[in-house]
Amino acid sequence: MLDLTDMALAPAVRDSLRPPRFPAVSRFLGKALTLGYRLMGRHRYDAFRLERVLGAPFVVIPTVFNPKLPRTGEFLASQLDPGFPASDAEVLDMGTGSGVCAVIAARYARRVVAVDINTEAIRCAGINVRLNNQESRVEVRHGDLFAPVAGERFDLILFNPPFLRGTPNDDRDRAWRSSDVAERFAAGVTAHLKPGGAALVLLSSFGGARHFLEQFRSHGLRIDVHAERRFVNEKLVVFRVTPAKPAGAHGAASSALAELET
């Protein structure tokens, strides 16, 4: 389990993914539910599926991350509503998978770009954009992290990253495992945010959340807890990540850095 107690982060961030109060019980339940995920996951990954997320239909094809099965895609998409993002916003859905966040964001934002490294995910997202009649607002692009949007900036970046550290075995495993996504995302996110923009990054107590938070902090990013949800064996937290203000800007830089160092 993740332990953030020794990290120099704001208390709300540090405590958000703290280990459970009864770790032995949590581990037992976690193993049981993980086995269930694997059994269900094999069926859902190896066959075409039709899921419903927030009232919208989504086709999920083999090798593409299912937004319903691990709960993460649906939870991140649920953070979007008529007031967020703004109606004139430009949104980047990083690692779009089935396109769930891109399609839901397009209900409210002016423009959405959906990116994924998996060619089957791009195919799947394109199907779901058309299925939900969002072709005029969503553009789907193939590529690795920020490469497909070089030189572009967004009001909001959505990212449900691979939690586990390691080399992915295949395209499907890219949704779960990565050796350097945390480093590269943290290094590139500021250059792709408009002034006042933010990234919402979903992390889990199951996986390498600590490494992501360390990378955000090392790149001078501000980290706040946007939303959280606890399950029996896992806690999901959506972090709001924003560039720290330059030193001396409106007298706010020192307080922002102090919060990270608390």
C-alpha cells in the first residue's frame, strides 16, 4: 500500500492516499476483489462490450481499457459538469482509451482533443465520438503523451495514467504499466496549459501514486485534492495539478511553496 507520510506535501495531499486503518483486512479483501477483476476483466477485454457511463453509450473493443471495470475512467469523467469545464474551454484528454472523458467533456467544452498511444484505443474512441454525435467537438489523435499536441495549450488536461511502474507487455498493458510516464507528463504539462489552466490526474492507492506526486513536486507544480472516493480495497483521488506561480508574482509564490513543504 502507498505511504505518503514522509513526503513534503500539503497535509490534504499527503493524507489523501494514506494506508487504510486495518491493513490486514484491506489486503484480504483486495486480493479477493483483484481476483474478481481478473476473471471479469478477461471476459470484458477479450470481447466487444457496450457499456453506459453517465448516461452515454460506449463501445469497448479488445485491448482497450474499460472505463467501467476498474472504475477509474468513470470516476474521472464524473468530475465534469456544466460549470466545469467552461463552455469556451479547450480540453485535452490524455490517454483517452475508449474516449469516455473526451465524450463527456464535449458535452460542456468548446473543443476536445483526445490522444492515445494505442492504435486500437484511437479506433475505439473514434467510434464512441461518432456514437455520441460529438464529431464537431472532439478530435482524436494517435501518439505518445504530448507529441500529438506539440505547441498547443489547453484550459484543462484530463489524465487517467498507468499506475504501475514497469515495462508494458503489450498495448493493453500500457493502460496499467509504464516506466517513465510520470516523469514525462510532469515535465511537459506546464507547457501545454493556458494561463489559469489545470490538469486533473486520477491516482489510486493501488499503484505508483507516490512516484507521480514526487514528480509533480520536483517540477514545481502545485498539487491539490480535487475529489476522492474510497472503495473496499482501493481509494481513488483526483488531483488538481497547476503550475506554481513565478517567484514574487502577487506575493503568492512563497505561500504556494510553503504549502507543498508543509
